[in-house]
Amino acid sequence: MNVRFIHCFAVLLLFGSGPGFGSEAAKKTPGDWERELVSVEVHRKQYDYFQPWTKHVQTVVKAGLLIGPREILTTADGLDNRTLVRLQKGGRGPWWSAGVKWADYPANLAVVTSTDEKFWAGLKPATLAEPVKKEEEIQIIRWRAGNLEVRKAEFSRFTVSHPNMSDAVHVQLELSSEIDGVGWSEPAIAGSKVVGLVFSQSGNQLQVLPSPFIRSILDAQKKGHYKGLGYFDFTWQPAENPETLDYLKLEGEKRGVVVIDVPDKRDTNPVLKPRDILLQVDGFDVDTQGDYVDAGYGHLLLENLSTRNKWAGDPARLKVWRDGRAQDVVYRLPKAEDAARLVPEAPFEQEPEYVIVGGLVFQPLTKNYLRSWGQDWERRAPFRLAYFRSQDPTPERPAVVILSQVLPDFYNLGYQESRQLVVEKVNARKVNYLSDLQQALKKPVNGFHILEFTKGETLQKIVLDAATLDAATKRVLDRYGIDKESVIVSPAK
């Protein structure tokens, strides 16, 4: 979760700390940036994953850049579940109705447009830098209370990691700045060009989508080649211990990483095998730490080669060491948003799923649920739940259902403090999905519903009276003002 200031039922104003320009004047004149930078206002439904039957109205104001005829570039963050989008130019004045031309949430990019010709008058396209030069003076710009604010930022590093909204891995730019309250698509600029869009802030550290990554997607989208981000679905480990490479009989200098796990795809023959040494990806040599040398960024993690001008379904040429010799194989990049995860991303544009049974609230364990613990959710969320993020799905456990909380009622007396328990079985039936739970509840055992939880939970079993369950559920819904006892959007498994 990023450091942001969000106010429901009101326009979000992003305030900095310090004067607008001071001595930090952009190399362009203010008038140039004022014609390129606009404000994007988004009204949206915001769901509460702790109380999944509730939703709020949220208004977010973020930055947008004119990049072409009737095209405004912004991040996709905050555009899901939108109900209204508007545009404003010059930092003040009227708002124009707008719509989202396209949005890619895993890439965190979107293009917004408007049919009102008056809005486009006086605007000019911004220029995306290619490449990003770390020695240049970098600044962050945004509209603040009707004025253009320009604040200094310092280059920290290029890194490769998961962004906010996807399991895809790609290059990111890290900056350091005293600016506050950013992370909503504010442009980072160097001279007269844009080097990236800020999408996250933690303290003084800013995470930025670099302009070459943005440009590659925009170009592919324009040509009709963009099929979404891909990723490497195999697991590897560094080969820094030379004895490992000796054991696998690698000849020549020490290099490459060792493949240790390959997903079981029963309908295909695996391209990679455990104990393969991955030597090259698309002609880039891989060192024993898992890095390659990128012409634009320097040393980067090899995972970036899954999104470096490549998209889901594209081939990647891999050179591996197997059976005592180097071999070339062709690997097809799977789509990142289709990644099989034990704890998946909750689908965008979809309300949270839940089932209420006699006051007991059941939910699928998703990353959005874990994010409800705030910015440091990986540390603050219950360890036994966050731990599942590091686990892969198996045929025995392809997904996780939890008893998230209990809405107190005399029907569930004694269990009202139970929460965040991983469900194992209901009425002796294995439960992996909410649809499994619903089916299991149709077959009580000797007049009772028996709920079992995984080993190690503080509570191992709950027993409920089957005959009075429906009446108890209705009573709980009425008492707590909940319209529906269940929401299941995903198809039955």
C-alpha cells in the first residue's frame, strides 16, 4: 500500500512540503509543462475486504500526460471500479467528461480520452525519454492548488521487482525526494523529457515506471502487438557455490543459475527441467547471481527479460546446460495475470467474494485481503496467512478459504472471537473454494454442520446446528444490515 492521502466523497488534493518552484526551476518554461500535464479525476467504488459486503465512494485526483492526439497517459491504479472520469487542464477551472480508452492493470498503465474538442485546445504532447540517464538532474512535477510544483529528486537505482498490481516483474526506477503525498502518476522529468511516472511512495523513496518500459507498451499497443505482460514461471537459484556447477558438470567459466522447479503442465512437454543451468536469455549472458547486463540500465535481474520488449505468448530463446552440453530451447512466456497462485490477486473490476453462514463470514484468501493490513501488510498481517503467499498451488490445495470473522449472534455463541482461520473441511468435504463450502453445507452430518480447520490453528473444529442455520443467517443479515448472504463471482470449481 502506498503512502497516499485519499478522502472519500471529496477531491483528493496532493500537497507537498515546501515552495512550488524555489530554486528548482525545470529546464522547460512553466508554460510548456502546463500544456502537457493535466489532472485526472476518478470517482470509483472502493471495497472493504474486512467487511466485503460494504463499499464506499472514493474520489482520486491523479496526474495525466498528453502523449498523442486525444490521448492522456496515466497509471491504471485507482481506475478499477470507476463510475466517473473527468479531466482538467491548467490546474484549475472546468472539468471535462472523459473515458478510459484502455487500461492494463498488471502493467499499471492506462490511456484516457475525451470527446470534448474544447478540452484539447492549447495542449501539446510530452516527450518520453529514451534511455533514462541516471546522471541527469531529475525533478517531480505536479499540479498543487492550481499551481505547477517542481521538486528535486535524486537517482537511487534501477531495480527489478513486482509492481503494485501484478505478479509480473519488470524494471523500475527508484528515486529519493523530499516531496510528500505522491504516487499518483506524477511525472519524473529530466530536462525537457519525461523519464517516468511515480506510482508509489514510502517515506522519501519513490517507485517510478521508467519511460522506456512505458514507451515499449505504448508502441506495442498502437501496433496491435500488445498481449499483456508475461513472466517466467520457473524457479531458479543462484549458482554462487562453484561446487554446484561442478556437480552439474558445467564446462568453462562459472556462470548461470540453476533451475530448481518447473510447473507441472500436464498437457505439454516441459521446455526446462530441474537441474538445468540457465546460461542465456535472448542472447544475454546470465551470471551466477542471476543478473545480466542491460544496455540501458546496467546490471539487472534476469526476470526483467520476461518483460523487456516481450509480451505474453512471445518466445524467449534460452540457452541451458543439460546432460553435459549446452542446448538451445524456446520458452513461451505465460501471461502474468493468468498466473496460478495459491493466494492470487483479486480480479480487477470485481467485488469481493464472501459467504455468510449463521454469522460466520467465509472469504477466499487473496492478496487484496492481506493488503487490508496497510502499507506493511507483509509484516502486519497474520503470519500464518501471509505465509501462504510464498506457497504454490497444488492439486490438493489449489486455493485457500478462510473464516475471516464471526458476526455475533446467539446461534454462534462461543465462536464469536474466531477469525482468520484456514478452512480444511466442512462436513468431511475438502474446501478450496467458496463453491465447495456451499456444496458441503447441503449435506449435514447427523443434523449438524462440522467445520474443520488446518492443523496448528487455535481452533480445530466448529459444530453448528443444521436445522436452525437458515433462520440464524437471515437474522444476522437483518441485524447487521447486509443485503446478500453471499457473493461468488468466480465460476464454480
